[in-house]
Amino acid sequence: MLNEERIERQCEARGFSVHFGAGVIYINSGKANWRLMHDGNQVYKVLHENYRGLRFNTGKYNSGYHEQKLWNFQMKNILNYIEKHDKLFLTESKTRRPIQRLQIA
């Protein structure tokens, strides 16, 4: 059985905010939003908010979530995964160069 108090403590220790709904745990890592789908006993699906992909005229990305492929659905491992995922994304974002425009001669 999932223990909400324990999950709150684990999230707080990482600086994440967490909210609980029926069959879903909402986590904001400060860099991304996550949804953990569960059956009351264990998490069975981890979803990450889209922030890459198609951009609309408004400058916003395509809305929605995509599934993360995890091999271990224990809460500690999921939170470690989220933490590492966000650190990797920030590292990649800082090292990425802006796209240069092609000049047509």
C-alpha cells in the first residue's frame, strides 16, 4: 500500500511538491510536471509532461504527457529517476547551442 506521508517526506527532501488524487500522484519537480498512475498499492505508470516537440504559434509546446519506461516502480527509484532526468535535461539545455539561421545567398 502506498503511504502518502512517506511519499510527501521523500518529495520534500528533494524539493518536489506533491499532490494526491484518485489513482494518481502529481509531482512538480520545479523543472517539470509528473503523473504517477497507481492502483492504491503500487505505481504502474510514470508520465512526464511534454516540453519538447511541436510548438504552436503561441510559443507553447504541445500539451500532454508521455510515458517513461522504468524497470523498477518502487517510489524511491521513481523519485531518483525524476531527479536525474531533470538534472540531465538542465545539463543538456545549458550546453545546447541556439539554432543558427541559414543564409540564402
